Amino acid sequence: MSKDLQRLLKKAQSKVDTDRYDAVIEIADLAERAAIQPLMAMASDPSDDVKLVVASTLGFLGERFKDNTPVPALVQMLKNAGSNNDLKFRIIESLGMIGDPQVGMLLAEEIDTQEGTPEILKEVIGAIGKVKYKPAAEKIVKYLEHDEESVRLATASALGDIGDPSVLDDLFKAANDVSSEVAGNAIISIGKIGDSSCLDRLFAMLDLDPKLPATLEAAVRDAIEMIK
């Protein structure tokens, strides 16, 4: 542990919220693995602003060092976040960054409570994809038809990361989404899943009249190459 980190950890014990906040920001800049445990001890800080930067920094450090040590603290923070959607957003983002499969079930359960908040819902779905929690595929596939493009986009990507062939028909349907970005992600996810039975359907998409837009045609060709 560096002397700078020791100094900042002492500052992080201040009774002044802004001092603790600034200390965590500076600790993030130091990017030392030794900061993880002390930051976990700040998970129940009385200041919501401090908890936000603690959650972000734990996610950053966990991802940087490929260390899932922060996961229990982040999970507890999520359970205690109540109606603080900003904090939930940050915690879920950090859990996804760390990518620990153990949190997949928790994230899948969180979907049920976030259907009315698309900005958090898309983060939950994205995090489920990052941890590759396969049992959630059937649960999130319905969000390919969500009103919000950002949710559909996150779902199309996550399903490819999860890799469950049972959702292939839904992804082919999403390949016709009004958003070319969603459609492209759905096509790439088909390629990621890598089921050779999809090749005929993908080749057929190249023969459509009128032709696919250039970006979607490129996505189809990429998907074919992934499967071959």
C-alpha cells in the first residue's frame, strides 16, 4: 500500500461528506488493488454521493485487477439501495464490469423490480449478458420488443453474450427491428451463438429484395463468418 493511499484512506474517515467523496475519487485515480478492502468497508457510508463513487471505484478496481472480492459488498449495497435508482444504476454497472457469474441470479431477480425504469433495466440486462447467466435468457428475451430502443439494444447484445440457442428465433425476428442498431446487434448475436442451423437463414437474408442496408449486410456476413 502506497503512502498516498494511506493518506487518502485516512482522509476517507473524515466526518465531512465532501472530504470522504474527494478521497474516494483520488483513490480511484491511484488505481491500487490494496484499496479494495478499505472501500468495501465504506459500502454503508451515510452519504449517497459517497456510496455512488465507492460503487464505481469498486467496479473499476474489480475489473482492472480481475478481482471479484468487491462483489459481496456491491450485492449488499444493491439490496440496501431502496428507491435510490442512481445508486442502483451504478452498482449494477459495477457488477457487470466485474462479471462474476455468481451474481447472475440476483441480477435476474432485479429485472422484475426495474420494468418501469428503462435506464436501469438496460443496465441489468447488460450486466446479465456480461456475467453470461444462461438461465436468464428466457426471462429477458421479451425485452427485444420493449418500447425503448436502448432496452432492445441491450437485450439483443446480452442474448449473444449469454449464448442460449433457444432464443435464436427471437433474434431473427429482432433482425427486422425498426432500429438498424438493434437489428445489427441481433444479427451479430446470432453469429455469437454459433448454431450452424442458422446459416441458411442468414444466407437468405443476403438475397432479400430490396437488399439489406449496407451495415446490416455487413453484420450478416460477419455472423456467417462467426458460425463457419
